[in-house]
Amino acid sequence: MSLWFETRNTRHIVDVVGALALGFTACAKPVEVGPNEPMQQGAASVTVTGYSLVHIDLETPTGAVAMTRPVLKLDLDITATGETPVRWNPGFDANAATQAQNVLLFAAPSWENGLSPANNIGAVATGTHVYLDDPIVEAVDIAPGQTVKDVLLFSAPPSSANNLVLSIPPQTFGEDIKFPGYISLPYSASEAEPRPVAELNEDVEAREFRFKATGVDIVYQALKSADGKEAVSRDPLLRVKFTVTNTSDTPIEYIPTRQSSGVDYPALTDQNGAIQNRATFAAGVDVVGQVRERQTIAPGKSIKDFILFDRPTRGVETLHLLYPGRRLGGTGLVRVQFPYTWANPEIPDDFKPKP
């Protein structure tokens, strides 16, 4: 599976959005607030505590994948302010995208300027992929006086947008509430923050583990054949050494690159995005010093290993390693970059052709 992935806006997007205009009258109009201001109606309040363009990774059964385009991430606080529970459901089970049933986003100066399918910004649907930083993935009931945090993902607004309007369905605030709650969000197009990328000997802190690439070199890799004879790789290989530490409270399982186990392999690319081939060996060949079988890492303990790639060609200056967290006992996608200089090491004396 590719380590790059782009979702399509399939959920909450329809050709004709019904009930966008709910028949507001001159004497009864919705209230509109700004960011970090609670939208208070009935028994609930909703506050947008932050919003920005971000790059996100999604988790799959075979490892993490990176969305190729940035998305707009909205952070929300939802509070039950009354004496009865509040049900937070931004539209998980809605059959059509309407202001009566869904949390919707529009590029508009305010709700009074008209909210329509033409200026609707689609919610991002991840399908079977999981966004691990989303705290709420199904409708929840909020007890009186309690607050929950949620994250909503939308497509990046058009560059011409200078304001966004978030529409909260009236059902969020109570059965007797007639109007959506509107939150106006000033917006200016900008570049999304780049994903964090570690350098050599820099820790990557993931949910369940810590990863550190500790060294890179070009070697004739020592091997041992099925009959026990010592050998070296036919060609020089790029070797990336690393350490994995279990930072969780429970054991984690490390899957070495000699095993598939239905999990994505690490990938290495150069500065132009060209994929570098991972070195592979016949089933009976043992790579000396490399972990061959699954290993359980106890809490607080570490394991050292390395991965081999074909030697990159001359002209390659920088390499980027993408390592699926599922192989390291956790989740996510580890990113490490390091400089590269072409080298041609000597064949070890024991394996040089005899004169």
C-alpha cells in the first residue's frame, strides 16, 4: 500500500443541500458569535477554540497513510449548560447534509449573506481510515455541567475566502430550539504547518514508543547462507540503524522488516520523491545483526535494529525515511530525514577475489 493517501469528500456532501434556509423571520433571528466565544442556546454551548490548516495522517489496518492535501481542522468545546444531558451528534448518522441535522461549514461573511451549496465547504470523510486525533467518532451524551472536546475536519477553504461560518444544528441545543447556532471565523489563506520530521539522533515521540535513527552508512552487509557459510552482499547497501523504546505501560510488539505480517514496509525516498528500493534476501539467508523474528518490548525497554536499502545513486543529496508505527509496536508514521553522500566501500578482505 502506498504511504500517500487522499480521501474524497463523500460524507455530508450532496448536490442539493436541503433546508439550508430555515425560514428566519424579522423578529426572530439566529445569534452569531466569533471564535473562542460560546454559542449558547437552550441547554448547550459550542465554542470553536482553534482552527487551522494541517496535514494529517490516517491509520489503517496495515499502517499509517498521509493525506496528500491539507485539511481545515476545527477544535470544539461542547458543554451541557442546563439541567439535562446534551447529545452531541455533528451528523454521524444523517442521510443528507442539512443545517437541521449536520454541522456544516460555509465560506461567507455571515449567515445573513446566504448559506448555500455553492459556498458549502465539504466535510472530509475518512471512510474506513481512522484519524487518531479525533476524540469523538460517534454520537455522545454529555452530562449536565460537563464539557467534551471534539475535532472536525473540512476541505481547505478556497483561497478567496476571508470568513467562514460554522452552522451548528438546532437539535444540539435542545428539542425546542428552532435556529442553528452560527460561529463566524475570520479566515485568510495560508500554508499548512509542515509535518514534523526528525534528524539523525533526534527522538520521535509517538503514542506508544520512541524512535531514533542512530546512524547511516554504506556497507557490504555481512550475511550467512542457509548452509551456514559466511558471505557479504553482492553490492554495497545503505544501512539505517535505529532504536525503538517502549514508552507505554504495556508490552508492544516489534515486527522486523524480514517479515511481512500484512503490515506496510518502511519507505525511503530522495529529495525528489523517488522511491529507493528496499534490500531483500532469499528466505534462507540470515542478515547478520538484523532482527529476524517478532520481538516483544517490555515497558521502558528498547530494541536496536537496522534496515537495508539499495545504495542510492550519485546525485542524491537527502533521504527521507517513512516508517509505519505498526511495525514499531504502535501507530502513526515516523518521519526522518538525513543527508546522503555517495560512497564506495572496499569489499572486506575475507571476501575479496583471490589473486
